Amino acid sequence: MMKIACLLLALVATALSEEITEDNGVLILTNGNFKQATTDNEFVLVEFYAPWCGHCKALAPEYEKAAATLKESGSKIKLGKVDATVESDLAQQYKVQGYPTIKFFRSGNDIEYSGGRTGPEIVNWLEVKTGPPSKDLATADEAKEFQEKHDVVVIGFFKDPASADAKLFNEVASSMDDVRYGITSQDSVYTHYKMDQDGVILLKKFDEGRKDHDGKMDKEELTKFVNENKLPLVVEFTQESAPKIFGGAIQQHVLYFLRTKDADKEERLAAFKEAATPFKGKVLFIYLDTSEEDNKRIMEFFSLEEKDVPAIRFIHLKDEMTKYKPPTPDLDAASVKAFVQDVVDGKVSPHLASQTLPEDWDKEPVKVLVADNFNEIAKDPKKDVFVEFYAPWCGHCKQLAPIWDKLGEKYKDSETVVIAKMDSTANELPDVKVQSFPTIKFFPKGSDKVVDYNGGRNFEDFDKFLESGGKEGAGTPDEDKTKTKEEEEPEEPEDAGKTKDEL
């Protein structure tokens, strides 16, 4: 009787679930069929998107291309998509805060997708996550085909596949999902790659083409070897290269802002490449085409205008995003090399942007702060000052604006509370770091502490926080706080959501 009851329940559940349809090979997922899709299929990559999102539109053809590639190869991996503006319950359940958000489901359990945005990169990431860490290369032809298929491959040569070195190689391979790994013990493969003993090589379709690992066979050394050689000496910043640039181990970047349509582009890049050579593995050299619309945000982040191009900037991403500006506009190889060396040696002070203080900065209930008047207003020992750090292009900031204005209106006549805002794309402070938008901080009177506001984003929540003296909805003071990312990060357009540490 119990078996019959269970069978009936299963039949009812199946009848109640919605049919799963496809759009160009991608599963269309809804609240009614999502659970079925992620339990019936062992591996499902799911994109939560918004129809109006520019990044989602750009991703769509690549996503469909990845689905087609997997289907043609007979893979059991499925790709699905959820319109998060319609399926809001699903979006909330999986904490979708920006578009596109991509999650990988393995037997119903999800992890964040951390791969690239092109069809091949999506397939590569999925194959790494679902298959063995290294592809077994049984013949020289298999190895050549493997090499041709990918821009960068790492091949391990081990006569004994069960050796400690081979196991270490696979351990490193399983920890890095943006490079394909192969492993072999076959004489024909050794001969083809002129390997007369066990070892590791990296093969790439750029720069010198091949690099042999000559360090110790330990995890740290091998990981460092791959990280230092998997990217070109000079990388173009694109939506496709961004995950590799910002997800890599090298956290010091030099950015060259130029117009690639200019006649002297090749000459300029040759000088930039010459400057990059001594810093390989230590500093990443990147160039950006400023005529590309997507790169305008990065220019704004560095307070650059088109009239400033070509230009060089240095950024240190670790812990805090610290920016540096060269002392002269000279862009020859020797000048760039000297500037980068001085930054690395700690001889250059960080560059902080600042606007001119508007004459009417205190005319409205919400006071306008710039770098020049920030300390005077925000750190007034006699006042509680509540500050929104925003970006003009940020969608979340635009949504918050009327609420912040309402808050300012309530406290406009207060002698002890000030509501203020600062454009953090144009103003930077040495002791207050803003890594996402909007960031809201509270500067309490009679105290040197800065309190992060982590509460709700409606008027009542803000008001309750102020009435409580900065306690209801408070985060940890800055000096004790581990930095996190929330809302929109500085380099992203307004339809973007959470990403890795980027510019």
C-alpha cells in the first residue's frame, strides 16, 4: 500500500510540474519546472537574466553556441535560462542581485559560475567541472588535436600515472578552471614534444608558443608557472578576457587607454610590450580601446576623458583598489617601464581624484560632498553624518535617489544630523574606500569610527538607523571589517550585477 501511495505522489508531482521547452537548445526554466530540471539532469548551467540587460543580450548567442556544442558532442550537460524579472521567486531564492547571474547545478546543488562569456569558454569551464581534471592523451595525434582545440593547454608527462608528481599535477588541474590540462605516459607523445624526461609544458597560440616548467614539482610552483604564462604579455581588455584578467593571480595591472583605430596603434603597443617584458609574472599589462562603449565605464573609474587619451594608469587590486598616475604623459617604453618600477618599489603616491566644490553644495537637503570638503563635513565632531557614495551610471543608485532625498528632507532642519552624498567616480579619499555602488557609511559625532550601513534600503530602515544612533542596521566598523562586495561594482554598467574584483 505504501509503494502505491508513493507512486501516486510521484505521478501527481510530475503532472503538476510544467513541461520544459527549449529556445535554440537552451532550457526555458520557470518556477514550475526548475526543480525537475535540476534534479532530473545531473549537470545544469542556469543563467538568470533580464530581457532589457545589455550583457544578457550579448551573452545570448554565445550561450546558445555552447548549448549546441554540448549537444553535438553527446554531453549530458544542459544549459537553461530563467527570466528573473518574471520568475522573481526563483531569483530571490538564489540571491540574484544583478544580471546576468549564472549558477552551475550539480545534482541539484549550486555553485557560482566563474568562467568566461564566449561559447568555447563556457564549454571549457563545464567540461573541467564535470570531467577528470586532466585529459588522458594516449597518442601523439590526440595530443596535437587537444593542443589545436584550445588557445592554452598544459600537458604533464609522467611515465608513472600513479606517481606523486602525477597526482600533484591533477590536483593543480582540478583547482584551475580556465586552462585545459592533458596528461600522458606514452612514448609517442614524449617524442612529439621532444620530452626526454617527466615534466610539464604549457602550449599557447601567442607570444613564444611554448614554455617548459623548470621549477619544483609542488603545487605553489606549478600554479605560479601556469598563472604567469597563460595570458599574453600584453592583453586586450574585452568582455571575454575580463574574467581571466581579474580572476588571475596577478593583482597589479597597468592599463593603456588608446584608440585602436589610430594609425600609430601598432607602434604604441610595441613600446608597451617592450616595457612589459621585465615585469612578466609580476604586473599584468592591459590595453583598452576607448572607442568601445563598454570601456567608457573604466575610463570614468580612472577619471579619464577622451581628450586625455592615450594615457597610462596603474592599479593595485589586492585588498584595496589603489590607483597611480604617471608623473608625465610620456608613453615611450623607457618612461612606462620607469613608472611601473617606481610604483612597484613604493616610490609613487596613490592618485586620488577630486571634483571642484560646487557653489551650491549645501543648497539642497542632501549635501554634496567632494574630496575637498569631505573631512570638514563628514567628520564634524558635533554631527552624525550619513553619506551615500554613488556612481551616476549605477542603476541601484538611481533607485535609491528619491528615498535618499526624502531622508534629507526629513533631517534638513536638524542641528545634529546631516544627510549627504558623494560621486565616488569623481572623488576619492585616502582613508575611506568604496568598492561597490551604492556604499552607505555613517560618521557618528564624537567618534573617529566609520560605520558601514548594512540594513534595508527603504526610508523606514534608514530612519530607524538614524533614530537608533547608528546601531539598527549597522555593520562592522571599517578597521575591523573584512571587505565584501555588494550591489554594483565600480567598473560595471548599470545592468550588471555581482562580479569578481574588477576595475
